[in-house]
Amino acid sequence: MTHLSILFSIRNGGDISADHTVLVDAALAKAKPVDIPKDQVQNVSDYINAQLLRNGETIPLEQKAALEELLQSLVNRA
């Protein structure tokens, strides 16, 4: 299972462990908007918003900037 598929699998409920969030964040920081399936845009946007709100201060700055950029691209895409 790829790190993004971990996130995709919780779309209809469930949760991600703290260890997995580190992996998912790293994968999302490298992802391009086209890597996110249309049916996952809201799920990924919600996840990034939650991560930035709850853990924004602990996410490495470069990764945080990449997550913010991806989020903006997904919002524009929706």
C-alpha cells in the first residue's frame, strides 16, 4: 500500500496513526495535483487542512509549503 493509498482508504471513515501521518505528509509534499484522483480531492483537502491546523508548527517548513501549494491547487481544481 502506498502512503497516499493509506490516506485514500480513510475517505469513508477511519483514522491514520501518527506514524502514518508522517509518511502521508511526505508523500503529499511530493505529489502533484494530477496524482490525486477526482474522488479524493475533498478527502485530501480536508486532511491537509486538518494537518496544517493541528500540526502546522511541527511540519518541516519545506514540506508545509508544499502541502499548502498542493491544497491551493486542489481548491482551484474543485
